[in-house]
Amino acid sequence: MTIANQLIIEAEDGRSKDLKSLLNIMVEAALLEKGCQKYELYQLDEDRELFFIIEIWKSEKHYNAHFENETFKAISEEMKELVEIEVKNPLKLTQCLTTLGLKNKEA
């Protein structure tokens, strides 16, 4: 079963630049992990302290293995002093456009 998750991360005041650097490293590392299908970082334009991560994993096994990855552990530890709030929102896949043949459809 595919696992999807949305994370909302708010940086401590004035620490968004440092947090963004670490999050970019985490994204690059996650994309190299087996079973990672998507790992995207977004930063809110109106509030530069707020970040969103959308992650999709091939299976729960791959998702759980991500938390054991040494890069993930090291960055998570380093992020603790930079993060004010972190909220995880598991997502349930209800429809996938690629299975409908819409992925390659041109507008």
C-alpha cells in the first residue's frame, strides 16, 4: 500500500534560512532512498517561516525504513533547535490521475 504524508513545519523566528538548508538536504537524501516516489518541499510565500513537505512512499515498509536512515536521523536532530511546530498529516490516496491515463495528456 502506498503511504503519503504531508508535513507542516514552522521555523523558529528568524531561522527559516537555516531550516530551509537542512530541509533541502533531507529532500535530496530521501529521493535517493528505496521506495521514495515523491518528496517535495514547499515554502509559503506569505509566511517564509512555514514549510510543507509532501512525501509518497511505495509501501509502509519503505516509509518506516526512512526513519532509520542515518541522514534523516542526523538532520532531524539538527532541526530540533530550528523548528517551532511540526505537524504530520497522513493522507489517504483516493484517486490517482496516472491510473486514469491523464499523466501524459497535454492541455
